Amino acid sequence: YGPVRRPPPPRLTLRSFSSSEDQDDKMPLETTPTDAAAAPAVVPMYSPPPRPEYAAATPLYSMTGNYLHNDEVAIIHGAMDMSTKTVQMIMTPFDKVFMLDVEEKLCDTVMVRILASGYSRIPVYKGHRTNVVGLLLVKRLIVLNPAEEKPLKDLILRRPIVISPEHSCYSILNLFQEGRSHFALVTPQKEVVAACWRGNADIDPSKVQILGIVTIEDVLEELIMEEIVDESDSPHAADTYMDTVRLRGLQRATTKLKGLLTKVRQLPEFLSAASGCSDLVTVACDPHGFYVALVVSVGLVVVAGIMAGLTMGLLSLDQLNLEILQTTGSATEQTYARRLLPVVRQHHLLLVTLLFFNSIANEALPVFLARIVPEAYAVVISVSCVLFFGEIIPAAIFTGKAQLPIAAALVPVVRVLTFVAFPLAWPVAKALDCVLGDDHDVSRYFDNLTV
């Protein structure tokens, strides 16, 4: 198509996301050069800093030789990730959503609550929170007199969009662009909700579970990879974005913990059967066997922790980020990137190898512990050690600030493990490549761009 020229900064416009609910009071947002020349100086507004992991990825160059700034690099990453991110990853949990009862009256107290919430669209329910009947547009309240205490049910409520949790961010962005609404409910039973609304029936909470909500602001934040701070937000809210990301990881770890606790609840029957311990190895009867079992058990916990940490640390590294660091990073970062790129490119082989050794360590640990403690206690100790020392702590260390140095230092260990497990890991990795593809996101995106 010929050389690409950098276009001038686009004029501010919201026409791409126009909504029928906003047609009656839309303000002109486009400006002309004449208007811009006559307009007063624009006061710079707060702009959150880009994510730290992209700050080191600059300067980059465009095809014209100009620098790509941090924000431009972040938007490129955000656009690439939009097709793989689902709305369940970015939604606000439903139990944290501010809602109003349809039977409430719009008195002074309710008006103050609505104003203090800072939201422009508020879900309205009838009877219970799952039975959502519509959306209240806060801008409609400007013409109401709180002294009249008009019932909320007398207002015209709009129906939100209903989507499933598997919707991608791109698909929900297209739905928002249609103009019906910029607010969506996330539920696996979207057909049931739509049928209830068509028949003006109440939503049965035993049949429908609403997981959360997604707004157009949530999608745009994922696209630009920054927190959008408006007048009702704290100026320091953007600084907590990475804390929110870490919180999501903690929630996933909590879910895993609940699954392990479910298994622990089945231990009483094992405890009752563990009264006979004559086959245990003790210090008195066999000191050598006792200490061997103890040392092996500790070693298995360490191995499980290293394998889990490497799985989180290496597989979370983005190949595009490493290629950027290899070109534009500091000397140390370039060294780390050169070491890690050959390993990270073999995604499925790396995944199968690390999970193979992690599974061996996790399965062998209770076997050796059962030689020095009763079987029931061995299961409890094994679960606890694997959870804290083999999962949570390694994940926090290997994905923290020292992620690159630690991962680069352990590359020789990974190569040895890959060599040892190659006869078993290679066929499985090739099968995954054939069924799922090579899983090189960067190559796929560049191929699409080339086409």
C-alpha cells in the first residue's frame, strides 16, 4: 500500500459509540480548525501513567522513523489482546454493583445516594437483585423535583444488553457500537433472561445467575491498557490498576484453595483408619530411613515450588515484549531476553515439561510423607505444603519484580528438564501443536497484519 504516513491527531468525536438513549441531549464534540484557533487554551487533564511492563519497551520506531511512545505501544498490546480476552475477565462482580429497588421513591435521600454513587446508569431490580427490570439513566433525573417523591417504577427504564461470559471484548464492543446500550449484564442464562423480559415475567433466581456487569468504559480501558479516571474517581485510582490485576490472580488462587479444602473435608474417615501406625519409620527404629524420607519430602516440596514458579513465570512472559526488550531494552534486559526467547517460543513443549515434573513432585510427596506420619496426616501436610510453598509463594516470587532475572537464571535448569522429559513431552507437545496450533500469538498477529 506504499509508505505509511503518521496521520494528524484525530478530532475528538464520539459518533462511533453514539447511543439512541443519548440522541436527545448530545453535545457537538467535533471541532474545526477555525474553532480550535478561536478556542481558549486547553487545560491539561490527568493522564494515568502507562503500565510499567510497557514503559521499558520504548523507544520503538514506526515505518516513517518516528518514535512510538509508551501509550502507542500499550494500545497496540491492548488491541492484540482484545480478541482473546472475555468479558468475564473484565466484568464487575454483580455483588459489588450499586442497584436500586423499583419500589423506591426518588426523594432527597435516594437522590443523594444516586449522586454519591457517581454512576450514569444504575440497574433497577424488583424484589431481589437477580430480577433486573431495567436501567435508570441518571441524566433523566435532572428534570425531577425530589419534593414530589416520584416512584422509580413510573420512569421509563431501558433494557440492558445480556451477554454470556464467553463473549470476547471485541464482540461486546461491536454490540455497544450498535447504540442500544453501553451497559451489559453477564450471565450464562441469557436466553432465560431475554424470555422473561419478552413475557414481562420475573426472573427466577434459582434458574438464573448474573455474574456481573460490563460497560463500554471497561472495554475501552482494556483497549488503551490504562485506567480511565473521571470526575467522580480519585486521581490516584489509576495507580492501583496493577493491584487489581494481582487481586484477580489472588482470586484464582482462592478458588483453587477452596477445591483443595473440599478434598480435606473427606479426611475424617482417613483419620479413623490411621490408628495402626506400626509400619511407620521413626527415629528410634530406623534413623536413616526417617531422615531419608524427611529430606526427600522437603526436596519434593522445593521441586514442586520451582516447577510451579517456572510455569507461572515463563508462560506469562509475552514473546512480543521479549523481542522488544531484545531490541530496545537496557544491556541487562537484552541479555535476559536473548536467553528466554528460545525457551518461550517452544510454548507447548515448555508447558508439558514443567507440568510433568510438577505432577511427579506433587504425587510423590504424600507417598514419602506416609512413611514418617500416618496417611491421613500425610495428605493434610502434603496439601498444605503444596499450596503455600509449592504454589502461592513461588507464583508471587516468579511473577514479581525479579521475574526476568529469575527466569533467565533458571534457563539452564529448564533446558536440562526438557532434555530429560523430551521422549514423553515432545509427542504430547506436537499433538497440542497439531490440535491447538503453535500458540505463538505474536506470529499469528503479524501474519494477520501481513495479510
